[in-house]
Amino acid sequence: MTMDGPLALSAPEVRVLGALMEKARTTPELYPLTLNALVLACNQKTSRDPVTDYEEQEVLDTLDRLREKGLAMRVDLAGSRAPRFRENASTAWQLERPEYALLATLFLRGPQTPGQLRQRCERLQAFAELGQVTDWLQRMQQREEKPHTLVRPLDRLSGTKELRYAEVLGPLPEPAPEAEAAPRPAGDSLRERLQQLEERVSQLERQLEDLLG
């Protein structure tokens, strides 16, 4: 069962589904995710907007709702002590790879410009040109498959030229404050990459502890 139109998913459902979609591509060796790994993925301090602090029970309840909608699945692996979870939206919604990457990034980071999406989708899907991102965003506004609309453009922020796009399956985004129009410092990208590497090392350490335990 899938749902079409705005507010089909709650904010926690958007975050949990986005985290599952992201980790399926960026850490396939740890996928499907345990509940603990999924909670950590939802509450990352980088590549998330807003930053959340979900408890295990809230994530588990959210998974139950996503499973009822056919957008997530529980997987019991032989030899694994803990159940694992994976996304099913890519199948339920018949997402093509670029759609998958753009939607997951919008789920995790909110409204973004095509330029931001091209940079932030890099680990999920490389776009050679900015025009490719724009073309896919336009296709995602009018699809043959359900949901027929995945994204919509928002009004430009004051002092900016690029349109921002938002996913339409979750709560409508709040109007952005004017301060968000200011350009990000050049060092932000490097800091994000460093933090991502630190989180990756932490994930591998946890996996090693599970294997040794």
C-alpha cells in the first residue's frame, strides 16, 4: 500500500525512511540496519536537517507504520541476534536510481536547490551536470507511477537565483528564514566530509564489536 500527496508521511517516517534509503547505498556492508544502527543514522549530527534525538521506541513505532504502508521491511538474518530493517519505497514507488538519490537527500535535509542536491547526492548518485539534476526534478513532479508527484519547487529566497525543491510526501516545510539565504562558508564541505569519515569509523568499530561479541 502506498500513499499519494502531501502529508502522507509524518516527520519521523520521513527521517527513518530517508536514513534507510541513504545507508542502503552508502554502507551496503552494514545493511539491512539493526535498530540501534538505524537510530544512530536518524540522529546523525551531519547531513541532517533538522538534527533529531529519537529514542529507540519512537523509531521502532515509526518502522511499524512504514511497514504497514509497505515502505519498510523487517529482515531476520541467519546468525544475527538482532532483527534488521530495510527500505521498500524504491520498489513500492518504482523509483529510478536518480529519483531514489534525490528523494532520500530531500528526506534527510529538507528543501534544497539543484546545486545543493547535486553536491549532497554524490555518494548516492553522481550527476555529471547540474542540468541532469534539474531534468530529474522536473520528471519527479509528474510521474506515471504513484506517487505521481514526489517534489515541488518553492519560492526563491531573497537574494538567491536558484529555486529550492521540497519533497511532497511528508509535512510541508516551514518558510525558511532570510538568514538561510547567506552562502555557506567554503570550509563547511570539508568539515562535513571529515565528520562523515568519523561516523563511518564509529560504525565499523560497532560492527567489529558485534562480531567479537
